[in-house]
Amino acid sequence: MINEKIKFRNAILSDAKHLSKIESNIFPLDKVNTNFQNEISKETKKVFICTYENIVKPKKNLLSFIKPDKSKANQEFNTEEIIIGYIKIWKVLEESHIEQIGVIEKFRGQGIGEKLLVLSLRYCWENNIKKILLECRKSNSSAIKLYKKYLFNIVSVRKNYYPLNNSREDAICFESVDISTDDYYKKFLIN
Ligand SMILES: CC(C)(COP(=O)(O)OP(=O)(O)OC[C@H]1O[C@@H](n2cnc3c(N)ncnc32)[C@H](O)[C@@H]1OP(=O)(O)O)[C@@H](O)C(=O)NCCC(=O)NCCS
């Protein structure tokens, strides 16, 4: 479950390098290589990230084996912020396209993907965007279940759209219901 070490925020330029690193881990089959610097700078794009506060052991001072420094006996551990998931959307007038949503494997199944989706749906709602589009691999049952939960409907299938090792896989194209209504907000986006 999401705990106090897990936070959500807008991506900033200095996150770009880290995002590139996790992109290839999250989407190993897609062979994508997004320029996150560009994406984060664009006015038509929006990237939300999820971070985890990681505990890092302090580096051992070699001299401490010879002459232990007692003042450092209770040295506090340092922390570093690592990016564990993100969602990237593209705004086109009254529509928006979810281009990528992903969570690194170790952190899946804890509600992070859903929270990232809700953050971007809420952002779209606040910006009067009515409809969200996206596509997803036919075999991606977790993502399909998530989209259906938020009332995305299948509108078409793109044959052989994605690379799949030495073959191809179909894409399922989804379209949301009108998310700009008060009912949708109350049901899905209020918390
Ligand atoms: C799809 C993905 C983003 C979901 O993120 P997540 O943090 O694991 O998902 P959550 O824990 O927030 O789960 C939210 C909902 O997603 C669906 N879901 C998530 N994992 C699932 C699983 N293993 N099986 C079935 N449904 C699942 C469920 O509807 C779940 O809601 P519920 O718990 O009320 O049933 C994640 O699996 C992922 O990063 N996959 C690899 C990248 C990818 O495929 N992205 C989508 C490209 S279209």
C-alpha cells in the first residue's frame, strides 16, 4: 500500500535522466527512447511522477577499521529520492492522450499506477479536457483492467501495432467517457 515514503509530483527537467533509465525497464518490449527533457519542457505535455524515499547506507571510511571514529557510531542513514513510476500525457485541444503509464515492477500492485492515472485525469478535468485516448497491448490484462475501472471503452484494434520479440502484437485503442462531468469527478477524482 502507498505509505509516507511514496510521493507524487510534477516532473521537472532534472528528472529527465532518471526517467529515461526507468523507461527501458518498464517497457522492455517497446524499445522506446523518449527524450524526457523535451517532453517535460513542452506546454502540450504533462508528466507526473511517483517517487520513493530510499535509505542509503553512509559510505564506509576505510580508516575507521583501523581507528574507529566513535562520534560517527550513531551516524544517520542518508536518503535519496528515486523515481518509481510516471505517467505522460499529451494535450490536444479538448482531448488528451495517455502516452505512457508505468510503475517499476517491484512497486506494482500497491495502487501507484491508479494514483498516477487519477492525478492526470484530475489535471485533465481541471483543464476542461473531455476525452482521454490511449492504446495498450492486447495481452496487457493489468492495464486493461485499470482503464476499464475508470470507464475507458475499447473503440478499435490496431493490428500488429507493437513490436513483440521477433513478431508483432495488436493494440487495443481505448477512449474514456466524458470525464468533464461533475458525476465523473465525484465518482473517481474527488480524493
Ligand atoms: C499497468 C500498471 C501501470 C498498473 O500499475 P500498478 O501500480 O501495478 O496498479 P495498481 O496497483 O494501481 O492497480 C490499479 C488497478 O489496475 C488493475 N491491476 C493492476 N495490477 C493488476 C493485476 N496484476 N491483475 C489484474 N489487474 C490489475 C486493477 O484494476 C487494479 O485495481 P483493483 O486493485 O481495484 O482491482 C503496471 O502494471 C505497469 O507499470 N505495467 C508495465 C507498463 C505498462 O504495461 N503500462 C501500460 C501501458 S498501456
